[in-house]
Amino acid sequence: MRATIGCTIASLLLLAAPLTLRAQHALVGLPLSDPAYVQLDGLMRQGCAAARVSQFRPFFVGDIRKAIGDAASDSTCVGKLLTELQLRFPRDTAPRDTSRSRLSFGAAATLRGTGLKNGTFRPLWEDVRSTDQGEPAVVGVGRIRLTFDGGPHLLLMTEAFGETDVRNDPTIRESPFRSTSGVVGFQDAYITAEVSKLIISLGRSREAWLGDGQESLVLSANGPAFDRLLLSFRFRKLEMRAFAATINDVVLDSTRDVLPAGISEQRWHRFAFGHGLTYKPTKKIELTIGETAVVQRQGFTVDLAYLNPLMIYQTTQHDTSQSGAGDANLTAFLAARATVGRATMSGELLVDDIQIDSKDRANYPNQLGWNFEAAYALPIIYVSSVGVQYRRIDTFTYIGQVDYSKVFQNFDAPLGSELGPDADMVRGYGEFWQSGKLRFVGGVARWRHGAYRITDRPTLNRVGHANDPYPDVTDDRPNPQTAWIGDISAEWLDGIIPITAKLEIARITDVNNVPTPAKKLARLQVTASYRFRYP
């Protein structure tokens, strides 16, 4: 009887697999939660530089196919991980079937269970809070996706979702559905067209530049999806990405902000812009440079100069013809990735502000962000690696503006790193792949968090804080919060039924920056999905 049931399940999965592949138009942006990102990262940590797709996520399915094709001709990439990716993203060499419907349907159902003990420390940019403010015990998420295939160079896609309980979910921008704790809305809905080497995409989508997964110093997906215009140019050694989006309005008042008493509320419309250029001098070296801008306006107008991906924002900001010149919050970023034998290294630098003049250095602190990671593939039969990562966000990075309307945030979630300002973390980890789908990973991290938060209102003027300690302290928060965090997880990275179980245990000292005895917290989360013709 058990054998019969097993054969039946296997048959259903085999039938579902080609249906999943059929929906993968080359211009589909692969959702950031897709297991393929973890598999591609694991392949690169084995020394497979050819498997690098881009520094800008989400990846287009066509670019993934090309990277996997390049990896197939590299002997350092051959193995179980590459085999699994080839099965899911085969080369699209067959002639297009014009007889089938151009409209396709996909769906995904996810069930997530979370157990918390003594409170919650996620997301990291917030305070440690009580258990009843953390993730609900059980959450269900349903997604329905419609895709219109307009030929090899045009795609229309819309995805509606429903979530049963959005407590402690910073990715949600929608209001609660009626009187429930859940929401319905759209996180992906866009039109994408390709003209020669140029890809243009307009609509709502999640974006993350540099980093990995949803995390990035520069432009992360730790908050809600963006309503954006995206431009992408891709050549053999060059890739350029430009981004323009609306982010949430901010209302300033004299109670929470720096407005003098008696002044009425002020509503500011806000926009985020970014452009980056990646150059690959060799297959094993990749260099990226770019900048971002958060622009505020009381009228809903956009300076078209910020839409020009070939102009530097620093000069655009100081153009005297601009409305509200000089009010943008600008950052610049540099990144490099390299593979040397079995070693893979990456480094990123975010420059929110840096002091060159000695007089400025005496009054203004630098506002920088760092991310360094190195991994080494172990020379054993099974695919495995060890690595170390260090992330640091300076005290006033993202928040070094007097008005909260200029802070580098969207719906109070950071546009940048999940650490938020005034925090750093060093983590050592190891991963082991039992197969191309089954991954085990564990790590130990040391986390420090200063007194400042991305949500602080009013924001503190950084003048006179050049020589503050790091992490910083205040009268109300006199001690840096420190923690040891251990984590272990098992992941079944299947394209149809992905399952992840992760346990985190933290020992936190001086919780929320006040003198307290050490407190132990635990978080166990299990997530399972079923995906039909998705994405």
C-alpha cells in the first residue's frame, strides 16, 4: 500500500514538473524567495564563477538559463547542484508553440509555523519585543499568478495574494482586510519588454541589489514591494541597472518631528532612485559601482534628471534648476566579487556620507556600511563549504537627516540592511548538501546593536557626534545591546514543494540597550509550500 501511494505521489510530481517549466518565460523575474537563489549561491561557493547571474535581483529567468549554460562548460561547476538547476532551467532551444494559449495560470500555497520563547528579536532593526508582538503561530499565504506571453520579447504578469495574519511582517503595505488580521493585495504585477539589449519593466515588484536573498546594504527587499520603473542593459562583460520608484509618504508634525509648535502637518511624497554598473574583466572577477537617492517633494512631482541613468545624482542634486535642490538623501556604493580556486570572496561598501575635510571630521561622523564575506569549498566528496561574514552599519547611516521624510526607509522598514543603523554582526557558518535539493546549514553570530533605530522620530542631528563610541549610546539607552546567536536549518529546495525548518537561539545582554541580565530567546520556524506552474 505504501509503495502504491509513493508511486502515485511521484507520478503527480513528474506531471507537475513540466507544467512549472512551461510557465518560465525568459523575462519572468524569479521571486526572491525561490529556492533557485540558494542553489545558485551554493554553486558559486564551490568555486563556480560561471554561475554568477547578476548583482541585481530578481534575476530574469533568461539570464539564469544563460548562466547555467555557461557553467555546464566549466569543469569546476559539474555536480549535483548544477544538475538540479539544469533540470529546472533547461536551455530553451525548441521552436515556440504558437498553438497553445498565451495566457497561463499559476498558484502557490504556503503554510508557515513559528514558535517563540521569551520574546522575538526579528526583524533585527527593531527592539527586542514580547512574544505576542512576534510572528503568529500559524500563517497561511495563497498566491494566484496570471501571465500573458506576448512573444519572446514581451511579458505581462500579475499576482494576487492573501495572507491570514500579517503581524510582524514588514513586507506588507496593504491595510487589513475588513476586520481581520489578514490582507489581500498584489506584490508582483508588471509589464516587461525587451528591445535588443535593453529590458524595460514597469509595475510592482521586489528588488534587492548586492548582498544575497532579501538582504542588501544598498537596496533590500526587507520591506514592501516597490512600484517601480526598471531599466536593464546586459552585455558580455557589462551590465547596467537603473531603478525609479515611489515609496511611502511621510507626514511630519510638531509632536514627533522637528517642526516648531503651531505649524500644521506636512505631507511629503517620496521617491527612490538608483543606478548601478557591473563590469566583469574576467569570468572570476566582478566589479560594481553605483548610487541611490531618496527624494522628497511636497507636490507629487519628479525631477526628470533623477530618471537619467547616465547622470550622477550628486550633480543633479545641486542643479539650481531643480525644485527643492539639495534635499535628496544620496548614497554611493562599491562592490567586488572574486573566485580564487576553492575560495569565494565578496566585499561591499556603502557611502552615505564621508568626511574629507579635517574640520568636518571634527563635527560630523562618517556614515558608512560594510559587508565582507569569504567562503571556502571543502575538498570532500559531498558539496560543502565554510565561511565567515561581517556586516557593519555606522551609527548615523540611513538616518543622518533631520527630517524623517529623508530617512532611508520605506514603511518604517530599511531600504538598506536588515541590521538598521548603529549595528554590526559577524557570523561563521558551514553548509552541507546531501543532494542538489537537500541542504543543511548552521552558524554562530555575534551581534551588537547601539541606541539608534531606523524608526526613531525625531531623528537626531548628527552634528557634534563625530567622536561618539560605536555602537552608540544615549541617556535613555546607556548600554550597547550584545548577543550571541546560534542557528541551524534544513532546507528541501524543490521547485514544487520547498520546505525549510530553521532554529535560532539567542543570548542577549542589555536588552534594548538598558542594563538587564542576559536573556535567552528561541525561534523555530517551519515553512512549506506547494507551487503549481509557479512562477
